Amino acid sequence: MNYKFGLLYATGLNLGDDMQGEIVRTFLPQIDSYYDGCFLDRAKSDKPIKLAIHGRFDSHMRGWPPSPDIKPLFISFALGEYALKQVLSKESIAYFKQHGPVGCRDYYTRDLLHKHGVNTYFSGCVTLTLPPSQEKRTDEIILTDLDPTVVQHLPSNILEQATVLRHGSGIPWERISDRLRGISPQVYNLTKRTKVHIALGAAQQWWVKQTETEQKIKDRFKASRDLINRYSKAKLVITSRLHATLPNLALGTPVIFVPRDLTYVRFTGLLQYVNAIQANQFKDKIKSYDLDSPPPNPKPVDELRNALTRDLKNFFKETE
């Protein structure tokens, strides 16, 4: 074989990250190695490693740009504010130009890299490659990582029958930091300025890394597959998490996305496909929805699904 095949994995704090890897896995002819997205500069191989580089790169980035032994496919790639110094360096921009075009999960990432001369396009998320569900729908309504300020405004009959799920593990320091905004803008600005929440999150990731085994990675991938199967049968999903929203759009499961800030750059390009309500408007706007007969998602993702599927299949062919 001319190549080895790698699969990206995360450090276990967000099952949504593992869900992306589990979906990409289905396109690989085999898995020769797993690679931590935080340390892609450490990869070494006697043959080029085909690796899809996807997901959001932010405060967790450590080694960048990736090793010269990696042959990357940038697809569903997204940038956070704490990664910009590394990613926009002269060396990094040259790497993107060498290995482009870069498929970006949001318009923000697409436009930012494009301004620096990188060939980019909007790909959407790899989770959108999931086929529409053929499962028989249950009456289950799932609330995934739904903000407590939103939950209190759901009708009592919905709360009584709903299942509550969480994608994250550990203590969600970044989400706690965001909630401080509504309680004390001064404390919130302090945590942002001192990056306390970043340090605490990094400490948790370090601990997970110390106990990481290949079996634990595989177990998380299996857990994400089980979660996908559950979503595929649900009547409705209401969530504050993008990682829960996007796979449900692909599955055709009705979903209501309730983030704190609909203008957040992570969502650019994606909101046209989903029924979305900003959290502080949920109390009033949810009254227009019949949750017993959930509204369908407003726009099909077929075009994105087909393009993502084509690009992943072509990339992971054993020979060029």
C-alpha cells in the first residue's frame, strides 16, 4: 500500500468530538494509527499518513502545523479565538496553501483563512454525511446539554417525558465561564482576560491524556455511535450544543437549537438548516412551536452531505 491511514481523536471531554471521528472512520479502508489533534506535529511514519483534519481547533492546540509525514485532508475545519496566533503564523499559512483547499465548517473560518491567501470553501461538518434515518421513530424527546435557563421555560408535560443527555465529561469550565456573563459581566471579563477557564480545561485534558489507551478511544467511538442510533429514533431533540444539532440535521430528526448567542462565529453558514432560538428569547418563541408535532428542519443538508461524502471517499482511496 502507498499510504497508512490515520483517524483523529479528541481527549475525551466532549462526545461530540468523538462522534465526528466515528463518522470519518466509516470512510477509511483500515485504521493504522490514532492521532490526537492537539499534537499532530508528533506523527511519524515510514509511509505518508492519510488523515482527515476536522473539528474545532482552539485553546487545546499544542503542536502545529502537522508533521510532514501527514498527508492531510482539511475538511469540516473550524478555528477558535485562542488558536489564531498559531494558525495564522507564516509557517501555518504556507502549510494551508500547500495542502489546500481547506474545507471549513463555518463561514468565519473560511473567510479568515481566505483573507490570508488560502484557498478555502464552506464544507459544513463531517457529521452531515450521516444518511437520513430509516429507523421507526419513538416518542422520545431528548434534551442535550440544554442550558438551565432554557429548561425552566419548557412545558411541564414535555419535561415529564423528556430524556436529559450530556455530551461532555468532566467539569465544563468554558460553559461555566460563559454563564458568568449573565450573572456578573465583571467576573466574566476577568476569567476571559486571565484565561482561568482555559487553564482548568487544559488540566482536565492533561489528566485524560495520562490515562489514555487505544481501548478507551475505541470505547468513546462506540459510545458516540450508540448516541447517533438513539438520535436516529427520537421524536425531537432540543439542545444548546452544536455537536448535537448537526448530526440530527443529517438524520432528519427534528431539532431545536438554543444557543446563548446566535451571532457566534461558530454558527455562521449553519443556521439556515436548523430551527434556532436564542436562549434569552426562548420563553416567548417556544410558544409558537407544537412540540407534540415537532416542526421539520427548515432546509435539507443533501448538497453538503453529497459533497462531503464524495471528498472523503476520494481522499481515502488506497491509491491515487
